[in-house]
Amino acid sequence: MSTGTLLAIIIPVVVVIALAAVAASLVIRRRRLRERFGPEYDRTVETAESRRAAERELSAREKRHDSLDIKPLPSGVREQYARNWTSVQDEFVDRPDEAVHDADRLVTSLMHERGYPTEDFEQRLKDLSVEHGHTLEQYRAAHRIEMLSAEHKATTEQLRGAMVHYRDIFDDLLSDGGRPRHARA
């Protein structure tokens, strides 16, 4: 076989292999992002101009998250937060609006204690999405209801729902990545 014929065979084979490797890499990356971000992956894809843009955004969130000093809680601090949560839940019976506001503040305090920046709500969502994407929608819903409550427009049932949502993100943050979670009341 001549050199030209060999090159005519080898070059397309190499190109096909390279394209297959790139495609496999993209599939693996997409799967990893889906697993890491959970429902937040789909939400970001829906709101972005393209899937690639959404995946770039999620990768940027990971990079920012890696630069944060997120730390587990010492057991004494974790126990204190658990006691504080129980107090907030108990408060709901007599003062549901105040309990929801206190739950919001307690979740924000817990985030801060773990090392998350807490100044801007939208940035909080992005930072939390990296490790807590599976409970992030609950946090969004709870926050929306808390905002309604501040305007005295939330029903008792909505407030109850907010407490359940706050409990989900609270437990997720308190669990320190797989350690035993706070017992639900």
C-alpha cells in the first residue's frame, strides 16, 4: 500500500476517534454536572441561552465554591443549631409569621457558620447549588413565602410549607455532607 493510501485511511480513523473521545468527554461532564447539581442542572439549562452556557455557568459555580472555606460544624455547634431549630419549630404554633422569619435567619446563620457568603440571596443560591442542589428549590420556595409573610400576605398553610422547606435545607446544611442529620420533629 502506498503512503498516500495509508494516510487516506489513518487520518479519517484518527479524526473519528478524536471526535468520539470529545463526545464521550462531553457526555461524562454533563452526567457529572447533572449528578452534582440535581434539579438545579435542569433549572439552569432552562434559563440559560444554551446548554453549553448553562454548563459553563455551573462549572463557574463549582470553581467559586472550591475557593470558599466551607467547613463542617463541630458537634457542639451542630447540637446548638439543632436546639435552635426545635425552638423555632415550637414558636410556629403561636407565632407562625415570626417562626418563618426566624427559620430564615437561622438557615442564613447556619450557612454563614459553615463558611458560605450570605450577603446576596441570588449568590447564596448559586453557592449552595454546588453541594445542596437537591434541596435548593425548597429554599427558594421558603424564601418566597417568607417575603410574602413580611408583607402579611402568606396564609398559615403557606407558612407551614415554608417551615417544611426551611427544615429540608437546614437539615441538609446541618448534615455536613453525609453525617447524621438532625432528627425531624
